[in-house]
Amino acid sequence: MKNMTFTTENLTEFKKLYEKNSHNPTATFKFEGRLFLVGYAKYLIQHLENQFKAGTKEYKEIRGQHGH
């Protein structure tokens, strides 16, 4: 599995998909060919926002699952 890199730009898109599905924390959604659990996405967003506030330009994430 290739690493996934989050940037401030694609984090914005990721957050939009999360918000569309946030009513169901056990649901999944597909982002850039990978499946993410809504409940996990919530914490991933918080973590990434903290990384970006700290000055990180991009962040590699490998936990998302490949979609079919």
C-alpha cells in the first residue's frame, strides 16, 4: 500500500466528506481510493489540523484502506 499524503488542500476535501457522513460514526467513506471509518476520520482530522498548525506542510498517512 502506498503512503497517503495529506496537505491543507486535500484535508479540506477530506473534512467535507467526513461532515457529510458524520451522523454515523460506524460508516465508511472513500477518499482518494481509500476507505476511512467516520469515527477514525474525526480524530485524524484533529491530528492533522494540529500538525498543520505546528508548521508541517504535509503529513503522510498510511492507515486508510484501499477501496475496491
